[in-house]
Amino acid sequence: MDDKHSGGTSLVIFLIYGSSLMAMITALYFARSVVRIPVVGDTPEQEAKFKDISEAIAEGAMAFLAKEYKYVGIFAIAFAGLMILTLDHSNTPLHEGVYSAISFLIGALTSSLSAFLGMKIATMGNVRTTIKAKIGLSEAFSVAFQSGAVMGFGLVGLAVFGLITMCIAYGSIIEEKELLMEMVAGFGLGGSTAALFGRVGGGIYTKAADVGADLVGKVEQGIPEDDPRNPAVIADNVGDNVGDIAGMGADLFGSCAEATCAALVIGATSAAIAADPFAIYFPIIISAIGIPISLITCFFARLDSKATSAEPILKKQLLISTVLMTIACIVITKWGLLESFVINGKTVTNTNVLISLLSGLWSGLLIGYVTEFYTSHSYRPVREVADASNTGPATNIIYGLALGYKSSVVPVIALAVTVYLSWTLAGMYGIAIAALGMISTIAIGLTIDAYGPVSDNAGGIAEMVELGPEIRERTDLLDAAGNTTAAIGKGFAIGSALLTALALFAAFLVRSNIQALDLLSPLVFAGLLVGGMLPFVFTAQTMKGVGVAANAMIEEVRRQFREKPGILKGTEKPDHRTCVAISTAAAIKEMIAPGMLVMLTPLVFGYLFGVEALAGLLAGTLVTGLVMAVSASNSGGAWDNAKKYIEAGALGGKGSEAHKAAVVGDTVGDPFKDTSGPSINILMKLMAILSLVFAPFFVSHGGVLLKFLK
Amino acid sequence: MDDKHSGGTSLVIFLIYGSSLMAMITALYFARSVVRIPVVGDTPEQEAKFKDISEAIAEGAMAFLAKEYKYVGIFAIAFAGLMILTLDHSNTPLHEGVYSAISFLIGALTSSLSAFLGMKIATMGNVRTTIKAKIGLSEAFSVAFQSGAVMGFGLVGLAVFGLITMCIAYGSIIEEKELLMEMVAGFGLGGSTAALFGRVGGGIYTKAADVGADLVGKVEQGIPEDDPRNPAVIADNVGDNVGDIAGMGADLFGSCAEATCAALVIGATSAAIAADPFAIYFPIIISAIGIPISLITCFFARLDSKATSAEPILKKQLLISTVLMTIACIVITKWGLLESFVINGKTVTNTNVLISLLSGLWSGLLIGYVTEFYTSHSYRPVREVADASNTGPATNIIYGLALGYKSSVVPVIALAVTVYLSWTLAGMYGIAIAALGMISTIAIGLTIDAYGPVSDNAGGIAEMVELGPEIRERTDLLDAAGNTTAAIGKGFAIGSALLTALALFAAFLVRSNIQALDLLSPLVFAGLLVGGMLPFVFTAQTMKGVGVAANAMIEEVRRQFREKPGILKGTEKPDHRTCVAISTAAAIKEMIAPGMLVMLTPLVFGYLFGVEALAGLLAGTLVTGLVMAVSASNSGGAWDNAKKYIEAGALGGKGSEAHKAAVVGDTVGDPFKDTSGPSINILMKLMAILSLVFAPFFVSHGGVLLKFLK
């Protein structure tokens, strides 16, 4: 065995750093080729418009991030203080709380940094995509794709870099591997806390702006979408970036960091793993190996000049990366990993680990494709929703909800099989590995995901600059593909969130010395019931948050149209800034309640009722959270595309009664798919990692209410 | 101890039969006083109309029941065959399958019989309530209340009679108490199977007729609700009875029978209980003692002649019966029950049993009152939904869904506390006792529940006979109270379904010799995930079932208006019969898929993956089923009352944009609150009791797929 790993620790670390570097260089390369495209117009007026609009969007995005990060910062520092106060549980000179707090802060910072970079490049790529669209579809596609790739590769590069650095830095101070990994978990918690602000706050922001812009602009005033006269149009375009880039990026960064941490924490309990450098770092290696795989996949991302849709090429990206990754997984697991090791009293072979890894990887792809089936208007489910619009908005809503509920069948079964296989074959370690498998191709996943808002923005800019219809048609083609990939991306994000949360849950149990969790204990079952309710309450809060924030936006847009009648005539300029500020302020305010629910529930519950009740609570949250997230995302996506299907000419087309009904469905679907659904990912993961990080505290101080009752 | 029970078995049995007899006599008495009211009109034409309409409703209701029972019959006989084939598990001369099958058939028959009687009297009480409304509000109230009471008392009387007879009859053949009780469980299964047809089929029927009548009549043709020219109006009125009387009755009959069976099965495992007649029959005694309590409560059900609302008096009924029942519980438990006994290795005192009983009883009341808070337009939540209608149907839907999700908090916590308390204090026996506590006042609960559709029908008849507005106003007042009590009744039904299902789940585990169910077993967790998905799929199926059935109705009503233009002019008679037939056929057809899901899933899952996976599946179903049922019922109730609030004059009143938006919400809410939500009760209970009845089969033959994999 030793021969195989003769290189030892330094070689493994060198390779991990190498691939992290490769990701960063790739990101820089793509960033450079995007930025170098000059922002020029056919006339000086057009050029000025290009610059004005893209700068307004960039400025709005940065304004949101600045405010968000201010709150993230304050919150993170306060929370770090709490960690220092509660997490000093051993009697060694080492203060665990301090180390956990530091890694927590670094995690939050890294996550925020990668979201920031993604936003930065996306708000530069959008206008450049529009400009290239004047030349041709394939040229515009390249710019949008490369902008997305900056986010994809940059984020993975940072995540891998952060994780390995953390391991090494702490490794040199702390002898005990278990303690080390526990502190690394703080890194994941930091990432997820930042993701909470990104997903929930960003989700509320984007939909408040969208609903506000649409209801007053499109419905009340009858002006087209993305019309420059609409004061909320910049906020709407900012929102696309905030929700789908910063939010999605932080979410997947969290999954990557947390699943890795969970695998590290669980793996550290095995003596065989702890003695072998390749085995120790195996969880990070999975993400690292995904980088070159994703890079190779990128070379296939060329759109033929005669192509009429970007969708097949983007979907093919997922398939190619999955196939290549399968080969890579076989190589690293069979060649690199220990032939077998004992973990938690169970002997695990590297074939077992490989099957876990591949079951995660492939069920991710399956979930992605099923999501597409339920949300693309090329297939029957969305068309049924469109048909139901013929009898009015009520039937559209009923069919859309039913579609979402039903669409959870295959994803849930796929995940149940993955859980069963990986858990049976490799214990809880297997679940963490399966989670890593699902997001191992995250660089590509994020690339095609971030591609969406860039294309969407490019279309908006084309409209605002009043370019010709053939250019708008090209950006629409790019955008349409983005809608589908966004749905697929959400499927991936949910699946990986479930597996990650489950891995964290497992790590929490290991950490709490819970070897068996009897469902037939009253406390566990009561926890399960209460936990099952939380995703519903959280959904209610985030949905209503969007409603309240959208109302503020509606009032403002109405006020501007009323007080400045010149706006609609085109003689007066609308005030974009106030709308951006309103969306920003409302988003931050409305995320407090759901944020508190997520952050406080596990802490309070664990403190009052102890670790077993908390474990029941977490399990309940996972069970309902998974189905709620899948169905909310898919219902929302289906409503959106049912509307688009009608707009493309079906059932009477734009302006028909069916179209009006479909618009109602789409508006209901907006908070479903872009706020509540994706935010549940954070709910599941954050509650689990909070429990993990605070496990030592709950073990020693938890269950006060029970002690009091006795 | 023996002194206390000197009367022994015969006295206990005598008292149980006595109270059953009391219930039946009460039901007969009320039935007689309703039926004796002559159906007379002010003119011979009016009298003919009264008779025509009420006979058409009665005929439609019986046509539905006849068809439903035909299918129930065929299905029950086939299923009994399956039981005989699979359930012969011991080597004694006794064939358990045959006994189980017989009690299954008797259960189905008793349940069907009580639903039939309830429907019969309700379709006689409706027209008599209208006639008495010509005299005054309190006179009309009495008739509606008495009609409801026939259902309430008749059903409980039959349930108690059936249960005790079953115990005695089998007791004389079978020595082994455990085996005896297991066979009695077949009785509960039979009741619940009939309830499946009643709740799901009835739920689809009522909403197909309602939506069809409204969309074509009210929306397309602009004629008022319950207008006699609408061909679907009789089907709509039939539907009220089918859904809220037959469906609700069968559901609660099931809860009562199943919770009793679960308590009997679990209790039979204790040697101390088995040796004491009072203790053996204690579960039946709880329901039996509820009968005189409910009767006393009825004496308080008098409406003052100056009263302007029937709501306070109906709500007070619940409070009075709960207080009286509390006293009765203390007496029977402290005086009658063994001071302590050992069950499943745990010593349980009668105080523990009492606390379990009371926690169920009072959390039922709490759930009822919270339900009222979230669904009555006297309070803030519904008014918020009404306000949200100002910005269109989309915001109405978003706020209504959020309300439902949020409304689950208190019920879930109340049930979690009940589960925790009763389980901790008295083991799984405690949970069954808590379930029985919650439905111990079922005679009163059903009375005020069945009162609703009778009043609703009375209003419809007043409209169709074209009585004066002051009479319609009186029936509207009665009907408004019925809406609130219907919501409360649903809350009770869900709470008791959860506890009953949990008790059955417990009995299933006892029967399968599962002492601990480790959530950290891959199979259990995978089962949990899949189980959590089932209520969503079931909801999707039932919601779409309503959509499909409603479409058939819409086509038919449109056809009649098109082919017979004289209908709208009043010169031609609409064809009610075809509409009734369409609703009936569609309801039966659309219930097949959800019915199969409920019946086959536990059987297939248990057979393929064994009892542990099945236990996980059941737990998952309970967790999501509870929240889904509560939120669907409350969202639906809130949408309905938000519309009524606007119709009463708020936000611009009838015809305003807000009203149109609220109508959309109400239409979405119809299948939520009257089909999907209540049907989940059956899903939870039926899956659990199926598992219980087939437990011996799963133990010996289950898990084939796992064996195959090994």
C-alpha cells in the first residue's frame, strides 16, 4: 500500500494546489477575454447608452452587495463571538472556539469574495454579449459562456484553495485530527451563512424588482418588458445577477465546502484514513479533479454559426463532464485510494467508495434531466399547464401546483437510492462522498448557470438601447436556453443540498456520539414532526417577504409615473437609483425573519431539548425540505415556461385570455422558483452545519428543559 | 383492585351496549322529529317545487352512493380474498386470514351504513330547514342541528356497537388475546377503506360539481349561485352532502374504529390489562362515555330567537363537551382503570393514562380554535389575504398559500407535545389513548359538522324555490356558521387522523416485533424520504382529478346551454340528471389512481423492502402528510372566507377587481380544502392500518428485493 503513496503528503497537496491554480488561471483567462471586448456602439449616442445602462446595472449590483456584506459582516462578527463563548469544550490550552470562529470568518469571506467576483464579471459580460450579438449568435454565446465560466472556475478554485489551506494551517497547530476537522467545519458554516444572505436576501431582491416592474410597467401601463422608461427596469436586471449569480454561487460554494467538511470530519474518525495523506484529502481531491475535467468540457462549448438554439450545447456540457468525471473517479478511487479501510467499525473498500461517488454524480444528472422534462415547454407537463390556462388562472394554478408536487417523484427516489447505496456501502462517509460526487462538476454547472442571467441581461440591454429585432431575437435565443439550464441548475443545487445536509447531519451525529437514533423515542418523533413543519413556515415567510418587498416597489414606480408624467413620454428620465435602493432595503429587511428561523431554531431546540430531539428535528426538515424545494422550483419553472409557450403563439398567443391566466401563474411562480425553493437548500444545510459546529455545546449543555422537567 | 371491578366483564359490556343503544335512540329520536315536519308550501306550486328539488338532491345523493358502494363492494370482496390468501400465518387450525377478512367486510359495511344514514337524513333535513326558516332563525337552526345529530349519534352508536360485538364474538372463539385484537384491526381497515371512497371520491365529486356549476353559471353566464336554471346546481347540492357528510362521516368513523383497534392491539400485549375487563375494554369505554356527554351538550344547543348568528352556540358546543368530557375522563380513569400496569416493559399508572387522554382531548380543541383563527374573516390572517386581492389574483394566491403553511405551526406543535407527553407517560398505548381522547366527543363534532351541508343545501333550496330575501338571509346566517364549523371539524379530523395513524404505526411495530427503529439505518432513512414524498404525489393526483372531473362538467353545462337556449330564458328545463351522472362517473374514475397509491404502496414497499423500510415510509408520510393536510385545509378555508369578506362589502365588494381575484383564490382553494386536504387523513391512516393488518405477512415474506440483492 505504501508504495502507491510514496509521494506522500506533499505530492497530494501540490496536486490540489495545482488544480486550484488551474481553475483560477482559467477564470482569469476568460475574464480577460471578456473584459477586452470594447464597449462600442454604432453611433456615439448608442455607445453612451450602452455604457450608461451597463454601468447602472453594475452600480446597482455593487450597491446591493455592499449593503448585504455590511450586514453579513456585522452578523458574522457577532456570531463568531458566540462561537468563542460557547465552543471551548476541552481542557487543552487550545481554545477551539477561537479556531472555529476564525475558520467561520474565512469561510464567509471566501464565499462572499467569489460571489462578488461572479457579479463583477457578469455585469461586464452582459453588455458585451449584447454587442457581440450584433455580429452573430455564436459570438454572443461565447461571451455569455465565458462570463459564466469566470464564476464557475473562480468559485471552485477559491473553494479548493480555502479548504486545503485551512487543513494545512490548522494541521500544523493541532495534533488531534478529529478536533482539526471539527474546526474546519466552521469554514463550511461561514460559507453557508453568507449563502443565507445571498439566497434569501438575493431571492427577495430579484423577485420584488421583477414583480414590481412587471405589475406596474407591463400590466398597468402596458409598456414592454425591459422598457427603459420603467424606473424599476435596472433593479430588475440587477436582480437577475443578485439572485442567480450571487445567490446560486454562494449556495453551491456552501454545498462544496460543507460536503467536503462533512467528509473530512467523518473520515477523520478512521485511523486508516488519518494515516494516509491521499485518503485524508480525498474529499478535496474529488473537487480538485473536477477542475481539469470541467476545463476539457469547456472546449466542446462552441456554438455552430448555423445553430438556432444554445440549449443542446449546454445540456451536452453536463453529459460530457459527467462521463469524463466518471472515468476520473474510477482512476482516482481505484488507483489512489486505500484498497479498504475501517470507519466507524465498518470495513469499506474503495469500490464501495467509488459506487457512492458515482451514484451521486449520476443521480445529479438524472435529476437535472427530469427537471428539464417538467419545466421545458417541449414536453407534455408544461403544455398541460398551458392548456389549463384556457379555463382561467385558477386551473392554471391548480395544474402548476400539481405538476410541482408530482415532479418530485423521480428526484426523491433517485436521492433515496443514492442515500441507500452510499450509506450501505460506505456508511455516513459514503453519503458525504455521494454529495461531493454530485457537485464534482460544479465548475461546469455554475458556468452554464451563470450564463443564464448574463444572457437575460444582454436581452434587457438590447431592448433598452433599442437595437433591431434580429439582435433581440439572438439574445432571446440565448436567454431561452438559460431558462432551461437555470431549472437544471436548481435541480442539482437541491439534490446536492440534500446530500450535503444529510452528510452534515451524519457528521453531527458522529460528533455527538449518537450511534443510533431511535425513531421510537418520543423526543425524536416529536422533533421529527416539528422539523417537518419548518420548511413550510420558512416558505411562508420568504413568499410573504417577496410580497411585502414587491409592494414597496409597486408604490415607488407608481409614484414616479404619477409625479413625473414626462417619464412615459420619454421627456423625463426615470429615477432608477431609488428603485434599486428600495429593493435593496426591502430585501435585507424581509430576510431577517426567515434568517432568524434558520439560525436560531437548531440552537434553541438543541439547547432546550438536547441532541436527540435536535437530530429528529433535522431529519424532519430534510424530509419535507427536499420535496418542498423540488416542487416549488419546478412549479415555478413550469408556470414561467407555460407563459412563454403561449407567448410563442400557442392557445391564442399574447393578449389572449389564456395568456392572462398564464401571467398570473408566472407571477405566483416567481417567488416559488427564485426565492422560496432555492432558499430551502440553505435551510437544510445551514441547520445541519450549525448543529454540527455546536454539537459539543449541546452535548454538554443541551436539554435544559428536559432536566428541568425531571 | 378486584373489588372495584366486581361486576366484571358482563357489567362493562352491558354499560358499553347501553351507551351504544342510547346513541342510536337519540339518533332515531332526532330523525323522527325531523322527518315529521311536513313539506308544505304557501302555494301548491311552491310545494311541488320543494318536493321536486329535495327529491332531485336526495335521488342524486343516493345515485352516487349506490354507484360508490358498488365499487366499494367489488373492491372489498377482492381485497378480502387477498387477506385470506396472505394472512394465514400460524399453524393453528384457525385461519386468521378468514377472520380478518370477515371483520374487514363488517367494518366496511358499518362505515358505509352510517354514511348512508347520514346522507338520508341530511337530504331530508335540508328542505325542512328551508321550510322552518320561513318561521324563524331558531326554528330553522333546530332542524339543521337535529339532522346533523342523527349523523353524529348514529355513527358513534354503530361504531361502538360494532367494536364491542366484534371483540365478544371473536373472544368466544379465540383464546389468544393478541391474535384476537389483530383480527379486530381488520374492522378498522374496513372502515377506512370505505372512507377512502367517501373522502377521495366524494371530495372529487363535490368540487367537480361546484367548480363546473360556478365557472359556467356564475362566470360565463352571469346567473347567481344555486340558480335553478343551472343544470349543475343539483349536482352541486348533492356534492355538499357527498363530501361533507358521507366523506367526513366515514373519515371519523375510521379514526374512531382504528384508534380503538390500535389501543386494543397494543393493550392486549399487557398481561395486566388482559386480565382486567375494564382495562381491556377501556378504549371502547372512552368512546362510549362520550355518548352521554354529547347528549347532555346537545341540551345547550338552543338558539335564542333574537340571535343574529349561530356560530357562538356551535363553538360553545365544542367547549362544553370538552369540559364535561374532562370530568368524565377523570372519573373513568381514576375510578375505573387499574392503578398501574406493565405494558411493553414499562410501568404505567392511571394518572399517566389520564394525562394522555386529556392531552389529546384538549389539543383537539386548541387545533379547532386555531383553525378558526386562520380561516374566519373576523381575524387578521384572512383579511390580509383579502387585502392582497387588491393587487390581483397572483398576490391573493401567494398570501393564501403562505397563510396555510404558517397556520400549521400551532397544530403541529400541539400534536408534537401530545405525542411527546402521551408516549413518554404511557408508551405507544398512550398515543392511541390520546387519539381516542381527541375524538371522544366525536358525536358532537360530527353533529355540528353535518349541520353545515344541511344549512348550505337549505340556502340552495331557498334560492331555487325563489323564496323572499329575508328567508334567504336566515339560511345564509346558518350557512356562514357552518363554514366556520366545517373548518374546525377539518382541524379535528386531521389531528385525530395523525394520532390514529401514529397509534396504528405503533401497533404495527409491536406486531412486527420492532423494538427500536434506527433512523440511522440506510433503509429506514430512504423509506423516510420516499414516504415524505407520498402526500405530495397524492395531493397532485387528487387536485388534478378535480380538474379533469370539473372539465367534464363544464363541457356538459356548456352543451346544455348551447343546445337548449330555452333553459336560460326559463322556458326549458335543464337536465340535472346527466350532470349528476357525469359527476358520479368522473369521481369514481378519478379516484382510482390516488386510491391505488394509498392501497398498493405499503403492500408493495413492505413486500419488496421489508418492515423496517416500511416503518420509515410510514413515518415520512406522517411528517409531511400532517403539514400538507393542515395547510391545504386552512389555505382553502381562508380563500373561501376572504372572498366572502369582500362579498360582504369590503374592498369594493362584489364585482370589484379584488373580488375577481378572490374568486380565483376560492376556486384554487376548493380542491385544497374539500378534496386533497381531507383525503390526506385517509392516506395517513389507511397506509398505517394496512401495514398493521399485513404485518405478519411482511415479517415472514417481506424484503424480497433485499434478499435478492444479497
